[in-house]
Amino acid sequence: MSFRANVLASCAGLLAMGSPALPSNVFAQALAFEQVGDVPLDAEDLQFDQEGTLWADAGELYRLLVGTNTWEEVNTAAGIGGNILVLNPDTLFLADRSSVHRSVDGGESFTPVYSEGGGLFEAAVDGLNSGVILVGETHAGTGIAYSTDRGTNFTSASFTVSPSTESTLESAVEILEGPAAGRLVAGCFNGIFVSEDGGQTWAPSSLFQDFRYYTQRVIIGGASEAGGRQVASTLIDGQASSPQLYTSDDDGLTWTNVPDMVDAFLFVLVPGTPAVYLAVGRGYDLKTERIPLWRSLDGGKSWEPAGELPAEPNGGGIITKDFLIGPDGHAYVAVLRAGTEHEWVYRSTEPVVVANEPGVPETPETSVTLSVRPNPAFGQTQVVFEVAETTTVRMEVFDALGRTVAVLADGRYEPGRYTSTFGGSDLASGLYVVRVTVTPETSGLAQTYAERITLLK
């Protein structure tokens, strides 16, 4: 399964605007689904690009242009996929468990760029890790490799622990706001790991144990009890007989089991809602059963039926491979059928909207500007912030391990422009993150901003 900055960005846009301007009663009844495109594909992975084109990896590469209902076969090179990542309509990646291939001509041809494979992830284009791509390592590596040059080169990451088996990447998210902005959270074989330095170094979270955990999906979830956003994950636990759901209220460091997860690993947060999840069943072998969907209105604590896919096993096995909400607000499910017959990609007939759910409060207008010049810097740099109204400001600098190395501002500031110097001979060369939390007196609502600093000697 790949991980989609562009889809997340679309969802983030919906969140910023509150609930989408769609009929409020769509999700009051069970969701109905329809077939997508003109032929069944047996798709293993789906992704939308920024233009709204739907790409599907089904052994062969397909795309469905906006406003059309015909799958276009882009490339017939079988055996190099299973996971797809679309940076833009020209630059794509396909990865299986053996290697990563890149295309710079819209998928017409692919070139191998890394002799490892597994999950793919692109950091959000507006996040602190913009430009970072992660890939799994399944052969001789640590389990995760990173690229900062759009996949031309990959470097094996280091782990602060030495698992008995490689902790291969399966899923990942980036924390985009709050004190942990810039943190990467990766679901792997053996559990969940976090990185504070753009994927170069990984440390285990509380949800880690050799041979016990196998993470399936990690998402940015709903509202946390601490007032921020949850990180949520589904996984296989070797000591449990069914899928497990865990959530974290501290941006991926510590995790709590949420009991009574339904028989699903693929789940999503419904855009425009505070804590509404949709989950799709794993797949079935029985002739009389279809693949069910469930919804949770309380962040996964309880679940209720939400519909079913029209796919039927008909004596053969079917399994769900991917589940996402597209930029059009519809839910999409990729289904694979065992045997010689193929299965369809399915889409909800209506946009996914929760009846009577409150929207996310509007984000207050930006009350601070933050800049670092020069950056990169030799020795020292200037951190400049400007507040437009009387505001409480707390500005800290963290190193790549998440340790506070400097406090540049802490107190009440009147409207104006302020400058602090960061750096010096006592600090090593490397990557640092400056984070400023501001609380305007007029609104009382805290906002957090962050920017990377690179010091050179």
C-alpha cells in the first residue's frame, strides 16, 4: 500500500473548510457502491494525482481521467508493482517487495532506482519534510530507506534499536502541526517507529516488539483527548486473534489499544469530521457473504454497519487491497479476486458525509510570521518573527533527536518585529527545527508554526 500526500492534502483542505458543502443526510443511510471504470482490474493500490486522475496498480498500470469512465492502460510491465506513488502526472513510482522503479514520462517506461521494496510514502508538500520519499527495505537493509532528490537516490536509514528482523515500512504519516510538527510516524513489521530528522534515524514507539506486531495502516485520525489530532493504526498482534486498533494522543510516541476493532485493517478518517472513521472488511471466501463496511462516530471505540460492497466471492476468495477517500469526497475500494476472474474497483455512489456531525472550527487568521535567514547557515542565523497583535510567544529550537537546544522567545509580545540569533560554536552541524507557539490575547487560541534550520560549520 502506498501513502498519498496529494490525497491527504485534499482531505486537509476539506478539514480546513469544515464539512464539505454536500447534502447532510448522505451518510444517514447505508453507503451504496458502484463499479468504477469499464473493466475489472484486480487493483492492488490506488492513488489520485493533483489533477484528480485516479491511478491503479493492477500488475499493469492504469489511469482514469477526470470525467471519464474508461480505464486507460498506461504500461503493461507486470511484476514491478504492488505499491504506487504519484508525485505528479509525469513522475511515478512502482514498488514490489524486491525493487523500486521510477517513471518520468507519465508511466510509459520505468527504470529501477533501488534494489529494495515495500511500502512507499511521500511527505506532504507543505510539511517540514517536503521532498522526502520513504520506501521499505526487505532484503539486507534496516527496513526503511529515504530519498531527498525525488527518488533518484535512496539511503538506508538507521535504527536506534536492532530488531531481530528488519522493520520493513508498511505505512507512514507526517505530523504537520503542533509541537511535533515534522515528525514521521512509520508502521512497520515489529511495530511503530518515529523519526525526528526526515527519515534518517528511527526510534521505536511504545508499540514495538520483535515478531509480535505487524502494522497494516497508520493514519492521522480524529480529535485527541489532549486537544490535538490522534494518530491511529491498525495492525496484526501475534497475541490476538483479530485485527487490533491503537491510537496515540502524543503524535505517535505512546499508544493505547482500542478494543473491539471490527474485522478490518483498512480504515480512513472521514474528511470534515472530528472523529469519524470508516473501515472496510478484509474479504471473504463464503458464497453468501459480501464485503461489509462499518463506521465509528467516536474514534474507533464503537462500530456500526455502514453498507457493503456488491462484490461476491462466488466460490472464490476476494480481498480488499486499498481504501481511500478521493478528492471528490467519494470512498474508493480496490478489491482483488483469486483465480482467473478479475474484480472491480468500487466507489460510493454519493460523497461520504456524516449527518449532523459538527464541522471543524475555522482556523483563526495567522497572527505571526516566521522566517529564518540565511538558511542553510554557517555558524549562526537570524530567526525573525512578527506579531500583528498582543500575543504570548514560546519559541524553541530542537535538534534531530527532539531535544530542546535553545529557547529564543518566551513571554508576552506587543505588535512588532523581533529578531533572535541561533547557532554558535557549541552546536554541531546538522538539522534543527524551530517551533513557535503563539496565543493571541483576542482569541486565546494557540497556533503553532515550524521551520527547519540547517547549520553548517
